[in-house]
Amino acid sequence: MKFLLILLSTLCWSLSGLAAFNRAKLNDIDTAITSAIAESKLPGGVFWLERKGEHYAKAYGQRALVPKREIMTTDTIFDAASLTKVIACAPAAMLLIERGNLALDDPVQKYIPEFVGDGKETITIRQLLTHTSGLRPDIDTQPAWQGYETAIQRACAEKLHAEPGTVFRYSDVNFFLLGDVVKRVAGMPLNEFVAREIFGPLKMKDTGYLPAKSLIPRIAPTQTNVPRGVVHDPTARFMGGVAGHAGLFTTASDLARFARMMLNQGELEGVRILKPETIRQMTSVQTPEGMDTRRGFGWDIDTGYSRPRGKLFPIGSYGHTGFTGNAMWIDPFSETFWILLSNRVHPDGRGNVLPLQLSVSTFAAMAVDGFDYANVTNALPARSNSPTTSLRRAEVLNGIDVLVKNNFAPIKKLKIGLITNHTGIDRSRKPTIDILKGAPEVELKALFSPEHGIRGALDEKVSDSTDEKTGLPVFSLYGVRRAPTPEQLKGLDALVFDIQDIGSRFYTYISTMGLCLEAAAKAKIKFIVLDRVNPINGVSIEGP
């Protein structure tokens, strides 16, 4: 029954120009999310992927598990948690800076006079925005206290943990102080200011603080000890639900509108929210030179929190996460963004979507066909002082990369058949089919398709066909036959196999290779395997 409920809930989706994305990688995203749900990492979620006006959106799993199950829908409203920082607070502050009401290098104490003592007088608005204030991550929430002003008083009494401007330390205190600065400068509460200046003009109709009772049925609950529709974050909750660091509620479709505005340099559908130069400031590195982190104003670019960048989106793209199970990442280079909203803390706070964010981001990038992430003009280099820099610089070559590096020596002057699918790509994500078709002194004569087809898009028996791009015949190995026939091998000098192993000995790709080996032996032709790195870890093995 649990499986049935998950399956039914995944039918809630919307598509616009599905052809813009690689169907197989969208399937990988679906599988990653549904698998995480089955493992109780989250009850459900909503995913959104968009590029140049084409999008893929889908709901998965359950909106609520207790007191009764509710199927997730794409219009579910989520507690945004720390996405509040970049969707509400940071743009509000930047809007006031644009208008000359606030300055980046002004001391916070100019706007909050009581923010004094222990050197806090030197903390600037810039340092709040970049988490370099020297303040600790949060104020104490035990024993419980109540009141917006109480939070500000407690922040004003804080001691510095580092000299301002010298250390990056992600801190909610930075942003609820910044939210208070916005409140004092704008002359109205933060929630009213962002509703009037940002969410209203952007037509983000389901986004805001303190959601109305009429919206509660659509709100994804968090932990069972927090009333539905009330912010999960304790500090924001004690502050009355409106704070610069948390408290916002939103939907995937509303966040997609915000992301479009960011990619469009501050404007959406003829309505300008922020100036282009403000967007560039927010999304470029603003942390001090030499610091082992790269943050914009609010946005994460390249830090220990950058898991949602995945393995392919270039450094220089940006995003943010939220404690309740949310993440979004925006890549201006490929003009792509993805959003995953979930209530992973429901019902008991034990969910975990961190590995899922990494997987989903990587698949999202791979779903964008035709963009070369390995050669992105103006992308940032890896940090020289990063502990992972040496790993990033390491050159890992799969079989096709080695073949290219060796100028195709093992297959020169041969007529070959290629057994491959969508996983057959080089380091630059160029298909092996295209590489071998254009290789000098190599004759690619035929393609052989395994289960799911040459492009990995079929969930049925595969038929013989013709490859549209190359005009080559495609012979099925997962239909009426499971191995090449003597007639299909006639005139070939070698079979080349390039399919990514999934690390599972019982999957059909490994059996396809075995059957093709036997057929090649009978035909007395060469069999060349373009090996690939084990996708699990290269250490774990299977067998007795």
C-alpha cells in the first residue's frame, strides 16, 4: 500500500516543452526522489526544473503522514525556512540600498542604535549580508522566550566570536538583524514591505509570512509539535512569525517566478524589481578576498553549503537551502534553475534530503541537452585554498576519453558496431556515437541498442530503427533478440561497448555485454570495452 500511494502521487505533474530536457535524466530525478521517499528521508516534495521558458514540474509522495495521509500536489505551500533570507530579506535590503535609504558599508548601529558593545559597532550591512559579522549562528532558544523585541535585545547583547570581516560563519542572527534594519528604514514590518515591493509585483500569489487560515489545507506540515501554518524555526516562531532569516511560506511555482526575475536581471514580464547591477552584486562574490568561502549578498556561491550546485553546474551559479527540506539553485550560464521543496522534518524531524539535493542537482544539469558544463566562459575557478581543489584538478578519464586521447589507435581502419545508450558520453558530455562517427580513419557502421533504447527513454521492448542524427541503423538487443545476429555483424571488424555500469550485477546491461561478447567470439571479431568509473565508490563489491 505504501508503494501504491507513492506511485499514485507521482502522477501530479506539469510539462512545458518536455523535449527541452533529456527524458532519461528526468526519469533519474523521479527515481532519486521516490527512492528517498521510500527510505523515509522525506514524506514528499515538489520539484521544478526550468530553462529558457520550458519547465518540468512534479509532485511526489505525501504532503502529510499524520494525523492522516494527504497526497502531495504541485500547489502545496511550504515553510521556506532559510530561503527566506534570499527571497525576502536580502532583496528587501538591496532595494533600500538602490533607493539610497541604506548603504552597504554603513554600520548596523546606525540603524539599530542599541547594537553596541564588544566591538559590534563596527559590523556593517555588508557583513550581515555575507555572514562575516563575527556573530554566532543563533541566539539561545532555551529556555523559551517570546517577542520580536526580545530577539533584537538578545542579539544586541551578543558577544563577538570573531573580528568582523575575517571569518565566514553562517548565522540566522545576521539576517533577523538585517530584517529589523529593513523594518526601521522602510517604516513598516518586513512582511508588509516585501509583500508590497516584491511578491505583489511578481504575482507570487501564495508567498508571504503568516499565511491565512484559508491556506492551511494546502500547507505542508512540519513537526507534529508545531501547528500547521506556523513557522518551524524556533527563533522566528518566538519572534511572532516574521523575521529576516525564516518565516516565509511559498510554492514551487512562485519561486520559479522569482528565479526567472533573477535570471532576467531583475525584471519579469515587464515589471522591474531590482536593477541589473543589483542582481550582479547579489550573485557575484562579495566575501573578502582570500577567505575560504564565496558568498554573494545572501546567496551561496561556493562554500561548504554548496551541495545543491551538484557535480556539473559551474562555480559562479548560486542558490540556497532551507532547514525544513528546501533548496533552489540558479545557473545564469545555462539559464537553468531547479527547485526542490519538501517537508523533510515531518513528522518527527528525522528526515534528511542532503544527499538527494546533490543527486537531483547533478541530474538536473544532465537533463539540459547540448550545454557544455566543462567549458563555461566566465565560470569561477576552483578555490585555491579549498581542501577539494586537488580532487577537482585530478583528471579522471573514462574509456572514451582514453580512446580520444590515444587518437583512436585501437580502432583505426576498422569497421565497427557500437553498443551504447545515453550514458555513453565523454568528459564534455559529447555522445560516443557522435565522437566515433567523426573519428578519423574509423568507420562506424551500426548501432546496437540495449534495454531502454539508444537514448534511454523507453520502458518497453525496443525495436530496430534508424538513428535520426547519423542515419545509422539501430539494431535492438532488447526486443525479439538479445544479441547481435551473424547478419548484423557481417562486415564488421569490431564491436565497441560503451554503457555506464550501474554497480549492480543483476542488471541487464552487464548481461547484454556478455551476450555480445559471445556473438563477437562466434563471428571472430574484436570486442572492445570502453570502461567507466564505478558509480558507487569503486570499493564496494558484490558476490559471495
